Amino acid sequence: MQISSSKKIYFLSDFHLGAPNYDASLIREKRIVQFLDEIKKDAAIIFIVGDLFDFWYEYRTVVPKGYTRILGKLAELTDSGIAMHFFVGNHDMWMSGYFEKELNIPVYYEPKAFEWNGKKFLIGHGDGLGPGDEGYKFIKKIFRNKFCQWLFGILPPAVGVGLANYFSRKSRAATGQLDEHFLGEENEWLITYCKEVLQNQYFDYLVFGHRHLPIDFKLKDGSRYINLGDWINYCTYAVFDGDNLLLQSWLPEMENKIIKA
């Protein structure tokens, strides 16, 4: 696919709307909607690469309360002809057709390859990839199991959402500190995963979220691993202009927080 010189492709992830409380989430939601308003003038495609919500579960006839502004903005963008793609994250993997039917946004559960203007991309949320984190990989299999999802779905929404929000907060408390520091090439699991992928197939850019730390890391033969950071602390995103992919922050004071190696 070719992208015209006047259009761009945007990538962003890890909004975690709903966390840590309603007031903080609403401020962040309004900020993201403002950003989406700014980029719609030149966006050909927008990728949201997981964890848009801190928790999301689609009951058959119920969707979680709130998020009116972001859902309305996504509908506006797709209605205007801007293509959007959504990759589920570890906090919002329980999708069952709402985004596809109501917002016209395809949803992906695994990394997927794309190509524009001769540049090859591998895109995914990033959870459960690479070595280590065996405990989460086991839990992820349970969460992805259709029968387990059905069992959760028979709980009343007030009970199910309450339980999910409790465990979501516990998860952030356990991992939040590690998210703030680059662990080095050998200890960053997604870098290891990217290297394994490149042994079998070349990509110019391997774009992931999940890590909550904006990283632009050079791999072999000109390939680059891009982690999109988050919109809790960094307000970072990547933009492809048809020739190059640039990782940057919507907040000028956060530009120097991007890890480049």
C-alpha cells in the first residue's frame, strides 16, 4: 500500500483509561481526544496498539460505563474515512465485536505484519512475547480461553467489573517501578523477541506498546524496535510520513525522556 506525501500513519498505545480513578482518567481522556483532533487533518491510518482501557469486558448487552468522549471520537474518525486498527492489550483483551460493529475498527489479537511505501512493519501490543514472564503467559491462556470468558460473563457486571478493577490495580502496583527504567539490551524481553523475529523475516520497524517506556532501539541491518511508551506519563506516539518512522512526545518536556539506543 502507498501512502501519499500529504498523509501520515500514527501509532499510539497504553492510555489505560479508567485508572487510577475517574478524575485522573477523564483528564487523560480529554488530552487524547485533543491529540486525535489535531492529527485528523493528515492521518491516513491510526493504530491504537493496546490497553486503551485499564479494563474492558463486553457483556452481551452491556459495555462498561464511561469513555463517551474517546468512543465518540473514534466513531467520528472512522466515519470521516480515516482507517483505524486496534490491537488488544493485556487489560482490554475481552473484545467481542463492539469495536468492529459500532466503530468500524478491526481488532487484532496477535502481532500482524503491514507494508507501506516499501517499508515493512510488525505491530502488536507486546504482552507475553519474548522470554520469561511465564506466570503471565499462563494467566493469558486462561484469559483468552472462551469458556473462562463465558464464566466471567455470567457474573453480574457490577461484580465482574469490580473484581477486574481490583486485580488491575494490583498488577500496576507490582510492575510500575520497572516500567520507568530501560533494563539494557539483554534484559528487555521485547528486544529479544524482535531479534528472534528478524532471524526469519526482515522488518524495517517492529512497533509495540505494553512496556510504558518510549524506546527507539536500533537492531541489525537498519531495523528498529519502537516502543510507544504511554499516555499516563509520556504522551508519546510514533508517526510514519511515508519514508521514516519518528517516535516523539506530544509534550515538549517529555522529548528527552525517549530512550534512543
